[in-house]
Amino acid sequence: MQYPLLLFQIIDMLPPLLTPGLGLFVWTLLAFLVVFLILKAFAWKPILKTLADREQHISESIATADKVKAEMAQLKNENEALMAQAREERTQMLKEAKETRDRIVNEAKEKAKAEASRIVADAQIAIEQQKNKAITEVKNQVGNLVVEVAEKVLRRELSAKAEQENYIRELSQDVKLN
């Protein structure tokens, strides 16, 4: 039970601590005024100057930040414009590349058609030459056959015309044209 007793003793001591005497009040006031005057003479101006400098620095920093923000926005707009221009140039280059590809393909087709036409024309000329050569050979062979038949007919002196015609028919059936 000592605890409640100690509590009452502390409560009894509180009123003199809460109500200081007049001497203590005067000395405390005098000490406060001396410290205040010393602070005012030596510390107040540097503290206010430091606060003013800090305020100015903060306002300059805010202004600089706003300026940088505006520059960043401008750079962003310029960057977007450059990106749009690059996209446009890329589209243009792709279009030109496609046109060039189409032109080259068309030229290659035209050359291929011309080459094919030339090859066909050369082949037709060669065929015509071979045909003419074959016809000439056939004519020569027919001519040679006719000469041979006529020669054989003349060598053989046949008395009757009917015999000559029969002989000619035999010879013509023996000869096969290729």
C-alpha cells in the first residue's frame, strides 16, 4: 500500500511547482530578454537571410523545373513530329521499293516475252528451213527416181508401149518414198 501514499505526496508537491514565485518569474523574463536580444543581434538576420535565400532558391528551382517541363513538352512534340515524318518517309520508301520491284518484274516479263518470241521465231525459221530442205531432198530423190526410171526404160528396148507402162508401174511400186 505504499503506492497510493507516494502518489499523494507527489500531488502535494505540485502546487509550488505550478505557481512560481515572483523572483523566479523576473529572472526567467530577464534571461529570456537577454537571449532574445542576442539572437536578434547575431542570429535573427542570418536566419532570415538564409530563409529568404532558401525561398528564392526554391522559387528559382520551381521556375527552372517549369522551364524544363516546357522544354520537355516541346522536345516531346518535336520527337513525335520526327517520328511521324520518319513513318511517312518509311511509307514513301516502301512505296518506291514496291514500284521499283513491280517495274523490274514487268521489265523481266517483257524481256522474257521478247526472248520467247525470238526463240519461237528462230524455231519457226529453223523448222521452215528444215521443211524446205526436206522438200528439196524429196524433189531431188523424185527427180533421181524419174531419171533412173527413164534411164532403165530407155535401156530396155521394149517393143510394145503396154510393156513399157507395165514396167514403169512395177518400178514405181518397188520404190518406196520416205
